[in-house]
Amino acid sequence: MPIQIKTLEQLKTMRRAGLLVGQTLDLLRDSVKIGMRTDALDIIAASNIKRGGGTSNFNGYHGFRGTICVSINDEIVHGIPGSKVIEDGDVVSIDCGAIIDGWHGDAAISIGLGKVDPADQKLMDVCEESMWRGIAAGTNGSNLSNIGHAIEDYVKSQGKYGILQEYGGHGIGTEMHMEPHVLNFGKRGFGPIIEVGMALAIEPMITRGTHKTKILDDEWTVVSTDKSHGAHFEHSYAILPDGKPFVLTAIDGGREKLASLGVEVSDLLS
Ligand code: MG
Ligand code: MG
């Protein structure tokens, strides 16, 4: 399958979906509290997506039950919302997606609750920064593998972290998961050239220990095999017709963060 190329009009719709995802994650960040069940967060996400005119792309995805994924501590991604209660010091990773008029948005954040272990805070900070470095490396005309290289390069410069190998970023558009798969590691200069009209979800997943994972008996939750804590950040971005990127799921389009990395964001969706 070739990589889907979007028109400016289609990217405008993707921005609406992405903004709804970004706003929903902001609401969840403000809402999450110690003592809360993870399914309470799911209800907040579902009602906000509905209020914003979207539908969930996660709910029913290969049988997944939930509007968001909530993954705590050694759970890294794909945790199912349920009766689990959030505790002091937890690392809570929330992955959220939405569809508007057939176009998808997908983003994720990790949040530390209460008395967070400084090493866990650094884990989250490194993961988030690596995501931005990946986006900044994935500009118009770059090889796709430059993204994973930038992510790995930054993560390794910060300490001994495990970068998940079996999971990565992806193309996004009329479906949540499309070509190409985006590795979170690798060498520069390989893979397809990133072009105007492409949209990619960039999502590093790292742990304080091993990169090795297993899936729990619920058939979804991905945990580290050494029980080390994990973090997950994700944004969906696109290359606009002016050749500049725009982060569809960031409230400011990624303008502030990408400027600090020397990348100018497009004005075409503002
Ligand atoms: Mg996601
Ligand atoms: Mg994704």
C-alpha cells in the first residue's frame, strides 16, 4: 500500500480530529487524581469526544473495550480502562484517539501522580523530548528512518533506557494505523522520503530497564518483562503544502516546541 497523501482540505479535517484529541488529553491531565479508577478517565474521554463531534477510533478496534488506553507503571501501552485505582507515585500513560468526518487523530501522554520518583519523572521527560526530536527530524524531504534515529540518539544520550522494538509510530489518515510503520530506533538515510501531504503518528515507548515486553492475559496490556516503569508520548503531525510540518494533535500545532528545535511550523492550518 502506498503512503496516503492528503490534500489541504483533508488535513484541515484531520486538524479538527487532532485538536479534539489534544483537548481531550488536556482535560484528562487536569482530571486524573490519586484514588480514581481508570474507567472514570475513560468516561471523561468518551463524553468529551462526543461533545466535540467525534467518535472513538479505539473502541471496538480489534475488540478493544475503551475510548482510551490507560497504562500504569510497568504497563507501557494498551492498558484497558477498568477497576484499577491510581495510586500515589504512579506513572499513568494515556493514549487517546478520535475520528471526525472519517479522519483520525492519535496522541498519548504520560503523567506522574503525587510523589513521583525523580527517575520516573526523568523517564517521562526523556520520552517526551525524544518524540519532539523525532518529529523535528521528520521534515519534508527527510528519510523516514531519520525519525527513529533521532529518537534513539536522544534516548541513549540520556541514560540506560529500553526502547520498545515491537511497537512504533505509523501513518495516519482515513484509518488510525496506516503505512508506513515508524521505528523508534535505527540509522539515518533509509526508508521512504517524507513528502507534502503525509501524516505520521510519532510515539516513542521507553522503559527504565529492558526493551522486552509481554502481553498480559487480558490480551492487550503490554508490560515490561523486568517490571521496570515505562513512558509513552505520541503526537500526529503532517507536512503541509508549504513544505512545513504542523502537529495536528498539539494545541499550538507544535509551534513553540519545534521552534526551540529549529523547525518552523506551517501557518496553513492556523
Ligand atoms: Mg495512540
Ligand atoms: Mg498511534
